[in-house]
Amino acid sequence: MLKPYLDTFLRYKYLLVCLVDRDYKVKYRRSVFGILWSMLNPIMMMIILNAVFSRVFRADIENFPVYLLTGQLVFSFFNEASSSAIFSVVEASALIKKIYVPKYVFPLERVLFGFVNMVFSLSALIILMIVQKVQVTAVTLLFPLPLIALFLFTCGWSFLISALCVYFRDLKHLYSVLMTAWMYITPIMYPIEYLSGSWVYKIVMLNPLTWYVQYFRQIVMYHALPTLEMNIVCFGEAILMMIIGLLSFRKLQDKFILHI
């Protein structure tokens, strides 16, 4: 099932590169700091959240600023990539009507753009870890693992919602509300142990992003090898979401031209 998509990806990889490059030029056009905003944005947001929540959780969480930024980077990538991808097929309607282009290229490009942006944002985390004197060990070098799993999950999710949005345009307006709710059930600024024993804890644990945040922190902050359960859950969710997203997109794409 994946081989045709892989062959198409390789055939149109230059188009993907051009689209990502275009988005970067458009996003940072006439910007004084340019790509540095990829680093400045998470740092400024971390400072704000740290000022608000540090008095509540600082005593219970060591290196609270790093704790905040690790969770923020994971959620921000998912939020920005999927929010951009949701309307990507509709926005590319003019091109789709003129020439043949694999339609899944457009949501994939938005996720790739978000991922590249997050990679640049990791420099903010590195700087903060140096300032906070967070120890770096051999385990820290495994940090790409949760990001790869998150990337696959985000791709699958973006394929699904971008296909649905062609038919249900209201989804774009409802999505911001969904993301706000999703942010609060993701342990970005609070320790998940605070919820232990409550019904909210069960909801938070059912949230896929909870596992990706914990996976990333486990490696970057606590220098502990991820458990077998964590690997199975994170990569299992990523693969399952990719299959659901690709199958849904493939089933719905034939009638896109009638709705865009």
C-alpha cells in the first residue's frame, strides 16, 4: 500500500522542496530577524508561560523552563503543521485543476514545512539547556526518535483532516477550538501526576500527544531510555494514524475536483 506513495514521493520530491522553500520565503518576507523567529517564538512563549505557571509548579518540577519548552515544541509543531495542512488541498485548487499533481503532496508539504521549522526551534531548547545547566548524556542523542514518531503521526492526521475539509469547510473554523481543548489535555505546563486518580487523568492518557511529550522529555530531560511500552505506543499510534490517513485520503481524493 505504501510503495505507490513512496514512488510518487520520490518522483515529486523536487516539488516538495520548492513548496517548502516558497513557504519559508513567504513567511519571513520583509522580516528583520527572518528565520531567527523560529528560535525566538518558542523562547518568548516559554518566558510567558514560565512567568505565569512557575509559582504553581516550580517546586515540583526541576528545570521548569526546560520542562515547559520541551512540551511546547512538541505541541506547537503538531498544532501549526496540522492547522496549516487542513486547508492545503482547497488552497491548491487552482493548481489541481490545471495539471496533475498528487494531491497528498499539499498536506505533506505543510507538515514538512512545520517539521523543518521545529528543527530550527530546537536551537532554542539547546540554548536553554545550556543556561539551565541541564546534563547531556549519550541518551540525549536519541532525541530524534520521538520527533520521527510525531512526524509520522502528524502526517497521517493531516492527510485525514485535509481530505475531510474538502467536503466539510466548517472543519477549518472548528479546528482552532479543538486545538485549544487539545492543548489543555496535553501535559505541557503541568505534571501529569497531579491528575492521578481522576477521570481527567484517563482522558489525558488517551491523548496521543501526551505520549509524545513524555517520550521527548524522557530522553532530553531525564536521560532515561524509553520503555518498551512507550516505544510501542508512540510508533504504533504513528503507523496506525498514517494508515488511517492515507486510506481515507485515497478514498476521498477522487471526488476532490467536484468540491474545490
